[in-house]
Amino acid sequence: MAIPVIMPKLEMTQETATIIEWLKQEGEEVEKGEPLLVVETDKITVDIESPASGILAGVCAGPADVVPVTEIIAYLLKPGEAAPQEVVSAPTPPSPPPTATPVARRLAATAGLSLGEIAGTGPSNKICKADVERAIAAQSAPPPAKTRATPAARRIARERAVALRTVTGSGPRGRVQAADVLTSTITPERPEQAAEVIPLQGIRRTIAERITDSYQGVPHVYFTMRVDMGEFEKARASLNARMQRAAVPHVSVTVLLVKAVAWALKRHPWLNSTLRGAEIHLLPEINVGIAVALEEGLIVPVVRHADLKGVAEIARRVNELVTRAREGRLTPADVAGGTFTLSNLGPFGIEQFTAIINPPQAAILAVGATRPEATVSPEGQIVIRPVLRMTLAADHRIIDGALAARFLAELREVLENPTLLLW
């Protein structure tokens, strides 16, 4: 009997999913548990395993198709078994595009290469990063021979950003003269080119919808505070020296921020809450989401029970989540259950910014880069100290100014005195 392949429901609120690619072709044998296709939900891209062994038939949805959950998208048949009647009468779907790893797909897109022109050397002819790099190297042309030109022609070409090899020289033996460069820059006005159109879909569309709903429906109020990071940096350097000896992952600023935020949330549960109808729910778990920037958009994997984890365990978890996010290997469980979000743009050199709350959470913390600044010491002396600015965005329906200020003050205290994390 033909076994249907249905579009799975991977998240509680999921209604549809988009097919990215089929990993098996029509008529190909498939083993139970073998990756069958790649789909994208509102939050993640994930491989879907075959529910049984058999021959793939009746594929009725292709790449870029948005399919409702639980809808049949193909069948698995036994050898010699006929496909269901509705499949027999259906038109043959187009052949799936070449399969590629997420890294190879992004590299090819950046280089402007079509995956159809690249031979894959991975399992089942899957295109890998090395395949794309070979294709890029193959299309690289050797540098052109130096163009004969007068010094004045070269100077004018530099000033006007003209490639000398594109100018026809009128001098002896084709030497480019200054007049040739000047003439070449007088060109008819170019017609206006059409803009590149990119569909707002997948993760990008989800971000647009959620952020719009949050910004329009949640009354945001912002609070900024400066933090002296001198003791924080000393503590992190000491931890990393110990981590290196123990072969434990590097402790980043984000790792210690997650620990400090969880410590402060434990003492200020209203920041770890959500509004449900006419009720404010103070959440029992402290699950800190970390905003990770990807080429296709923003995603927020979650460190669950961050208040109960040590720094080394948080470091391992953060490194794992960020790596899997950038490789497109996050699971629905990795992005579910967040109660508070941390967005750190310090590595990008941003000193201060405001973030939009990630619903249904009540707050988000935006952290900038640490920069040396002139400050006044308790003794009244002007000293240079490493300073960080953090901005809390809070849902004003739940969190008042005094409550937000107390949370930030305690968070600043623990960042300036990291030994409090032991208390």
C-alpha cells in the first residue's frame, strides 16, 4: 500500500512550510530515516526524514511551493506497486534543482554562480563548499597585460575611475593619450536599470510581520545605562586562561552577558514575563534568546535555564547554537521557549542602539561595543575606563520606569562586580 509523505508540523503555531529542495528524485529508492527533502518554516530550515522505505513517487510540490501542514506532497511505493489514481493522472513535476549544502549555496550566490553549472562531489552528488570554490577559481581570468599609456592618461584615468584597457589609444603603437581618456568618459546617459526584486518570504517575511506587530501593538519604553567594564574584562580574561587549559570553548562577551542577565532576571521576575489577555504571567523558567544575524535575516536561538547553568556550560551551548544557526542546522526546539532576548552588536562596532521586543516577551536588551572613555573616579580624578552602553526596551503595559531602572542598576552592578555571580 502506498505510504503518503505529508508536510510535517514542526512548531505549535505553524500552518504552512516552504519546500526548499527535494534530496531524492522521483523514482529513486529511499530508506526509512534518510533525509528526503528540505523545508523552511517561519523560523528555521530543516531536513525532513523519510517516514518509511520505498520508491519516491507522485511528488506534487516543488521548490518554493508553500504547502499547508499535513498535506500530502508525495508517496512511497513498494517495487511494482502502482501509485494512487490521483498521482497517476497528475502531471510529472519538474526535476528538482541541484542539491547543495547551505554554505555552498550562499557562496555560489555571492559569486553569482548557478548551482546547475557546478558538479557536486558530495554524497548523492551534493554540491559542497569545495565544489563552489573550484568553480570560482576556474572562472577567474588571468590578469590582463599592462596597457600602454602616457602618464597624463594614467592620472586622468585614476581621477575618473576609467579602466585603461577599455580605452582605444590613438598614439604610436596604440598608446593611450590623455585626450583618449577624456573622450572615453563622454558617454551617452545610461538608461535607468530595473531594481533587483527579492520576494519577501521565509524568515525575512516572518521577521517583517512579527516586528511590525510588536512595534505597532506593544508600547515600547527605552532605558539606557553606562557600565564600567574594567572588572568584567579582567574576569573574562581570567576565565579564558582557565578555559584554554581545560580545552573548554572560549568565553565571549555574549556568554558572560547571558549569565549576568539570567542572574538579574532571577531577582526581577517582571522582566521575565508575558502578557496573555488581561493577565501578566511571571514565567518560571529563565530562557535567554540570543539574536544571531544571518544572511537571510535574524534568528534567536535560546539558552534554556540560563540561570541554572555555569559559564562553561553556557559557553558550550552558545557556541553550538551560533554554529548551527550559521550552518542552517537549528531545530524547532533550539528557537522555542525564549523568555527574554539579548542583542549584542558590539562585535560590529555599534556603540548604542535600540531593539524591538521579540513577542510575546516583555523586554529585550540591546548591548553595544565597549569603548575607552574619560570618566570621573570616586576620588574625583579623570581616568580612562572601558565603558559599555546597554539599552533596555520594555513593554510599558507590564514594566514601569522604576522597575526597569532597578533591573538595569542591578545588572550594571553584577557586570562591574562579576564575583556577585557566585552569590
